Amino acid sequence: VTQLDSDRLPRLIQRLLEELGRRQAILSAAGVGHISEQRAQATPDEALPYTILAMDGWERMLSTMNADQLITFRDQFMRVLREGPAVGVRVLLTGDRGISGDKVTSFIDEQYVLPMRDINDYRTAGILAKDIPLDLPPGRVLYGSTGTEAQLAVLVRDTRGEAQTTALRRTVERVRDHFDQF
């Protein structure tokens, strides 16, 4: 769903909430409280897969909503963040520096911070200026309160966003074409 398809967003969130309910019913019927327990006792065909919701541009997405839509969406999204991990629904959320002050971050286990122009902006993610290396190479991120470094994987050598998006789309098409054979 893109910002141009904002009318589809409520349907997506409703679908996610239905999936949460379905997964919670499966865990309840199995007498377990977490997806890891269900996967451990289920046959491979019955084991619940993990679901990843990737949302790129938190602030941009919120800016497309009116006040009523925003209240409803935030309540529903907070439920996904709150109840999702136990049933295998994981959220990958990107945003600008303002996301660190948003209440959604209280439900996020790990924040990965890409290089920022202003060194003071790292403080909003809980990283102190003294813990920030002076020169971060491309793809390097900081995470945790101590600013531990990690390297993000890239799909192709060209690290521009357009090149990575093209490579990802090609990969998705190859996987889709492969599984369409069955």
C-alpha cells in the first residue's frame, strides 16, 4: 500500500487484525501462548509462519490521514505491535528522526539508526554523542543504547535506494515465478 493508495490502508490493517485473531485462536486451541511453542509441537504443515509487516516512512504515512483516520489507525496499529509478536507478526518500521519520540517505539525491541546529519539527533534514539563513530561507512547502522555498530546487507553493490529497490523487485519476481510452477 502506498501513500497514493491510502484507501487501501484500512483494509490492510483490518486484514492484519483478522490474522491476529485467527492466529490467537490457533494458539488457544493448541493450548500454547506463543508461536514458538506452537511451531515446536506442530507438524511442518501446521506450523504457523512468521509474518512481516514492513512500513517505510512512518511520518509520511501519518501525514496523509485526517484526524479521525489517524486516531483509528494508531489504535489498530498499536494493537498489532502489542499482540503481534506472540503470534508471529513482526513489524519493520522506518521513519525520520521524529519516530524516536513517537509512542509506537515503546513496542519496538530494537531501533537501528542510520547516519544522521546532526549528531544531537542520535540522542532521541537513546545513543549518546560519545558513542558515535566519526565516520560510518555505507550501510552501517547503530543500535542499542551504547551505539553498537551493525552492517546492513545490500542486494547489489550499488547502494542507492533505486538500485536496491530494483534488485529486490527482481528477487521477488524470481521467487514468485519459481513458486508459480507448483
